[in-house]
Amino acid sequence: MHPGVHAKKNPSKPAHIMAGSGQIVTYAELDERSARLAQLMHARGLRPGDHVAIYMENHPSYPEVYWAAIRSGLYLTTVNRYLTAEEAAYIVTDCEAKLVVTSKTLAAEASKMLSDIPDCPNRLMVDEAAAGFESYEKVLQGHSSEPLENQIRGATMLYSSGTTGRPKGIKRPLSGKRLDEPEGLDGMLSGIFKFDEDSIYLSPAPMYHSAPLGFSMATQAIGGTVVIMEKFDALDALRCIQDHACTHSQWVPTMFSRMLKLPEEDRARYDLSSLAVAVHAAAPCPVAVKEKMISWWGPVLYEYYAGTELNGFTFIDSPTWLAHRGSVGRPLLGTIHICDEAGAEVPTGETGTIFFELPQMPFEYHNDPEKTKGAQHPEHANWTALGDVGKVDDEGFLYLTDRKTDMIISGGVNIYPAETEHVLVDHPKVADVAVFGVPNPDFGEEVKAVVQLVGGIDGTAELEQELKSYCREHLASYKCPHSIDFEFELPRLPTGKLYKRLLKDRYWGKRDSRIV
């Protein structure tokens, strides 16, 4: 299914509604605009397997860019709208985008990256075009709204940061299916999450993230309506559920925590009875938080565990979770293997690296065969791991017990310390640096930096602010340290490897789990 089907059946039905402005885009409008953009891309030489990028805030045009790529057999890469021009340009270049769509809101950063994307000749800007960009609206009007003659289904290639400090595109082979053939996620939504064409799905998160984008677009594939919040606000999210009679939604645990901290009178102000399914993922949910949410909203919480790589997928509903508190469920996609550091499977109940087995390797990291190989089991190429640590009980339920080796998850956002370390170590006063996550009661983790200074320089509050400012010049703010401590010397092994665990343990204390 796809919007073109629903445009014929229910042309005036809202495909999506912007929660703040109230702007409605109907299925007829979505189908027409995405068809025009598909025609434009085809006219400019893009063919199945080519890449396009979108660098934009939550905007009414976001879904049409997605569907234009999907109905053209192209790969679409979404770029985090909070990245700096330097970071965004790297992704646009690395994904080999031949066309990028951005917005007037991001014109300042988008303009800065122009000189760094010479191999991306087609640059469009919605609302009002800055110098170096074409007007999105004007160029679309010059193209037909008829569908392409051959609509092959495209795919997304989203980026996940790498331990080498540069983000890596997660690339899966194109299916070769026609646009009107069913897609796997559509069936998943209609099956385990009970979506149908009457569903009204609230998306409170940024569309550049894998899950919000995937669930929102799959809702439109089924024929439902998506309510897109321009930005998450705890009280406004409750209002949206009531005012739009939302039946489905998706959250990260930080959003739950924010809503739970609202005054009781605010929490009780809105009618949430329409909500039948509240999906959550992206970060581990503290047991106490989930218990409170089930007590408040009822048994409508559905949790899954998966990565953007889609190498496996576990699922658990509220009643089952209450019987297995802390579990992320049993696998619906892939067979779980818990392995020690040598790759040998450990006995049931023991902790190790989580591998998922599929019939074949489901993805590759774009332009990084070493990282791709690193995700595979040493003896089984079709067993893949994302680095998470956990255990499986005797009923097959998976429990997460530790983060990926280096990754920080702050408010559901993945942050890889190497990016921040590579920036800080370039500062002339920094001799060595370690970046890692430390506990944060609201976000789960926050970014901490421990710095060894060049000889003769003292660690002061003023220098801490200088290093933070230096970081913000080169990185998105969420990747920058909330605090910086200074050490005379960082603990490194004779091989030169940083023994980061010694540092992390000081901040985490004696805990049974690294999961907050």
C-alpha cells in the first residue's frame, strides 16, 4: 500500500496534521506533491539505487520527500536537523546524495555546507530559497503530477554514528518490489501493533529518527492519519491525544518521565481514552517509570527492542511485561544467541553480547566493510550484534544489562563518544580525553568528558567553559559534554588502549546494571 491508493479512495482524508500549526495535508495533496518530486528527480537523472538526502525540521513537506524517494526506487537519507553544517555536509557527501532538500528554517547551516557538497548538484529549499538553492515549490510546479511509469520501491539509508568517530550509513539491499507490493513494516504495524486505516498516530519525536519516520510512513501506507508534533512538549502531547483522538503513539522513556512529572491536575485534565497502543523503544525504560505509566494509561504500552539495522526484533505487551518486569520481550525477528567475548554461547541466564541470527546478513555499513565485518559473529556471518549486552531467561525473554561498549543513550538519542573525543583532542590545551555516559535522572545518561591537559596548564572552571564552547563550534550541542573533569593522567594500557571502564566506574558506582 502507498498514498496513491488512498488518494483515489479517500482523497480528502488527512494524511498528516501538524500539531502546532494545525496544517492538514490530504492524501490527494501528498500523492500529487510526491509524484511531482519523483518526476523532478527522474528528469534530473536520478535512477533506482541513487541517493537523496533531507535536512529538515518536522515540516509538512517531510512525508512527501520520503514518498517521492520511495516511489522512485531511491535511497533516502535523513539528516539530523541539529547537526552543524560540517556534520551535515559529511553525511550528504558520504551517502552520495544527488539531491538534498532542506528548509528556510535551516538556511543558515544549510548555506554553510554548500562548498562541502560539490557532488550534490540538486539543492532544494522549502518555504523560501536562500542563495545556492532552488525554490522547492517553484521547481515542483514545473513537473507532472502523474506517477512515474515504473514505480520501484526505494528504501531509507539512515546513519548511525561509529566508534571511529564518523557516522555510518546502514544500507539494506533494495527489494526490487513494485510500490504497490506489501512491505514488511506495514504488516508488522497492522499485526502486532493493531494499526489500520482508521488509526490516528501521534508522532512526538523528530522525523529524522528511524522509528518515528518508519512508523509515521507505515501509518500512511496503511491509510491512517499521522499527527506530527513540531517539537515535543509533555503537556501538549496530552492535548494532542485528546484533541485528535489519537489511537496510537510512540515514545522514548524520557518523554514518559516528563509527562509523569507534570502536576497531577495537568495530567488529569485531558481525556486519553482513545489511546489503544503506546509504543516505546530507542532506550531502556526504567522499571519504575513503566510501572507508573501502565498504572496511569492502562495496559496499552507495547515495547520493542531493535536497531536501525533491523537485524532482529523483540516485542512485549503490558500484561506480559508485568509478569516479566524489565524484559524487552521475546524475538519476533531473528533467533537470539548470547555469546561470550570469544563468540561461544553462554548458558541460559548468563550475560553476554546479544547476537541475532537471520538467514543471511541483513545490512552493511555504507563505505565501511570493516565495521560491517565487526558486526558479524566470528564463525557465523548471519549472526550479527550491535554491541548490546544482555541475558535470556528459561522462557526466552531478553533482558538488557549494559549499553553498547561506548555508546551513550541520552533521551533516546544515540551518541558515540569518539566523535566528541576527536574534537576535544584537537584543542591545543588537551593532551588526552575520554568521553562516556554518566547517570542522568531525566535522560538516562548525559555526556561526560574527562580531560588530561598539556603540561603546565591547570584545569579551571574557565577552561571547562572554553572547551565546551570549542566543542559546540564543531558538533551538535547534544554531543557536547554537560561537564568536564580534569585528570593528571588518563588510565591507558601499555598497548595505548584507554581503560575507560576505570573512569566510568567512578561515576556509576556499584550498580548491578548500566541501564538507567
